[in-house]
Amino acid sequence: MIQMNPCRSVRKRGRFALALTTVMTAVAAPWFASGALAGALLLVSPGAVGAEKSVRSRAQPASSYKFEDLTITRQVAADGKPNSGFVSYYRLNRALPFAPRGKFEGEEEGGPRLFAAYLSVDHVHEEGLTETMGDDTSRHCYIETIEVNAHEHQPRISELVSVSLVIHGRAVINTRTRARTRKMGRSVRKPNGVLLLQTDLPYEKTFGCLKMSS
């Protein structure tokens, strides 16, 4: 019976492992140098793919709404002091969507549709108060009155305020503008005795919300 020398067997295995390592290193070196192997591993990594999908799912599309005109006003009393709250006038590049019937309390059955949108002025808002302005619906003109308690912070005339247009609970426009003194139009009594209120006429004219100039 022939006996093998254990030391020679270990040396042979060692030389074989060393040769195999050398060959693998020579093959892989160009890949690591160019970054291609690292890129290939990244592309097939399940974790990387999952992370990329997560980033895409969080991305929000750009808003298709924009202000064509915007004026935030405070009405000044006879004593020269501004009244509480804001009256906002604005014109958009497209129409606001309507809210589902019955969404707001106090909505009149068969009455005018209410909008699923509102303005937030310095984080103060009231839903269901947005109304159209003027008679030219193609101009997308709106008016909104926001009541503010007297003890709450109210910006001074010409002070910057933060304004957000919120639609279906999501802010689609965020901007800043200065609070202005509200301009009041005159009321006119028609020949038949009916009093025509033209309170918002200055803004209807300025924003071009009337089909014919009044």
C-alpha cells in the first residue's frame, strides 16, 4: 500500500487555491477599475430598485393652477382702522372644481354649487365661502371673505401675508403678497327702484371679469 505524504498534499491544495485566486483577480480587475461591476450589482440589487420606486411614489406632480391676479384686502372703517378679516379677490388660469352635494352644512338644496377649494391667508381659512366674481365665467374670477376674530393676529395694511390655494384638501399654490386697503364700488339705484350693489366693481373691472364694461 502506497502512503501519500500529508505535507505534499497540503502544499498542492495551497498552490491550486493561489492560482485560482490569481485568475479571478485578473478577470475582475478591469470591471472594478471601470465601475461596471459595481453598476451591474447596483442594477440587480432588490433594495436599490425598491428605494427608486419609493422615491418615485413620493414625487408630486407640478400644479396646473396659477394666479393670474391676486389681491388680499382689509376693509377700513370710518375711523381709519381696518375691520377684522380679509376679502380676497383672485383670477386663475382655469376653473375651480365643485364640491359634492351635501359636503358643507347649511348648503341649500337646489342652490348654487359650492367649490371644493378655498384660500388660506396666514393659515386662516373658511371652507365653502368661495364665490365667482363678475359675469364672464371664462375669466375664472373668484371672491372670498374670511372672518377673523378680533383677538387673533391680523396683518397691517401693506404687510406681507402668506396665501395658499387649497383644492380637495391639498395646497396647489403657495405665494406671498401684501394686504391692501379694500376699494369699494358705489351702489346704483336702477330706474325701477332696485338697488344694484357694485361693491366689488373695482376688482371686476381690474381683473377683466365683466363681459361688458360697466
